[in-house]
Amino acid sequence: MKRTFLMLAVVLFASTTFAQVFNTGQTLKPKVFSVGFEPAILIEGDSEFMLFLHGGYGLRKGIDFGLNIGVLGPETYFGADVEFALVRRISLTVGAHNFGDFGLDGTLNFTLPVRSGVRLFSGLDLDVNFPEDDTQFLLWLPVGLDIGMRSNMSFIFEAEIALTDPAYHMIGGGLNFYF
């Protein structure tokens, strides 16, 4: 009961930060919960500091659910997604977010093992935003490294390279914990 309550509290708390991909092409195992925090820099003209909180839960084999919250000054990003394993080390994530405007998310992600406990990941990350005046299609190329530090903890470093305008570049890194 305590574990369920703790997981629920963390997921609810995690639903208030701004997110990058911060995820490999592998889904969480069933009933596994993850919590991550990620300081990041948004590079759009002037660089701005952001702080993300990520939460995830393995729903069943090959499917997990995630919540992401990010804070950029007075603005808050909130997003939720479902990730589906397509084949080994390749996943598709779909979801929605709000960061001033409502938007839909889609990420195709793949993972390449480098050596034991070290994985390189990349893919394509698409946001479709719906501001009042015009629909925006923002596309990024995420490139990241997931380094297992312990069986229940990893360090994730990621850069998101903007491929379309008005997308922005981001660089971030942080810790992810698994329960």
C-alpha cells in the first residue's frame, strides 16, 4: 500500500514539469515505476534554464505511461504519453501536452547498446501545436546517452536538435530512478 501511495504521489508531482524525450527506445517492464529529474537549457535566441520532472509506469509488457512537467520561468509544461514497443529497442510514443498552447506529441525512438549498461538513443520527435493563429509542426532529432549507474538508477544526457522552425534546440541531463 505504501509503495502504491508513493508512486501515485510522485506521478502527481511529476505532472508539473517540461520535458524532452528523456527516454530510450525501450519500455518499462510491467509494474515498474520510474522518476527522473532533468535540468535543461532551451536555446532560442537567449538561452533559458528549464527544470523537468518525469514519471513513468509500466502498464503491461511493451506499454508504459509517462507524465512530464517542466518549468521555464513563469511558464509550465505539462505532458502525458503512452509508449509502445514496436520491436526490440524501437518504440513509438504518442501523447499530448500544454505549454501555453495545446499540442500533440509523437516520438519514434531507437536504442543502440554501446556496452554493458550504456545505450545510445535517437529517433524523431514531433510536436503538433495548435496556437490561435496557425498550426505548428515542430520536429527534432534527439540524440542521447543512457548510462546505467546502478540496477535502479541511470544518468541520461540528451540533446534535441531542431529540424524545423520555430522549434528550438535543447540540451539536458539528469537522473532516472526505477522502483
